[in-house]
Amino acid sequence: MKKILFSLILLISTMQLFAQDNGVEMADALRSNGKIYVVVICIVVILVGLLVYLFSLDKRLKKIEKRNDV
């Protein structure tokens, strides 16, 4: 029952997202001002930072697991 309810909530929330048209106008305004590149660079920097953090965390965890196995 919980899975069906959760699926229904997700379906309704995605229908809400398709109804929004003002996002395109905002993207056009950012593109016309040249600020879209700043947004893209910020997103890329955040994603690269997350990936670096996750890889370093994985490396540390592997080192700890190897030390505990011995």
C-alpha cells in the first residue's frame, strides 16, 4: 500500500512540474544576458566537488577496510 501511495504522489508531483512554463522564460533571460554560463559553471563546480569528495571518501573507506581485514 505504501508503494502505491508513494508512486501516486510522485506521479502527481511530476504532473505539476510539466505545468510550469515560466522556467523557459527565466532560461531565455539568463541566456540573453550571458548569465547562463555562470549558472552552468556553478553547477559543474558543485558536481565536480561532490565527485572528488565521494572518491576521496571511497579511498579512505577502502584503506580502513583493508586495515581491518588484516
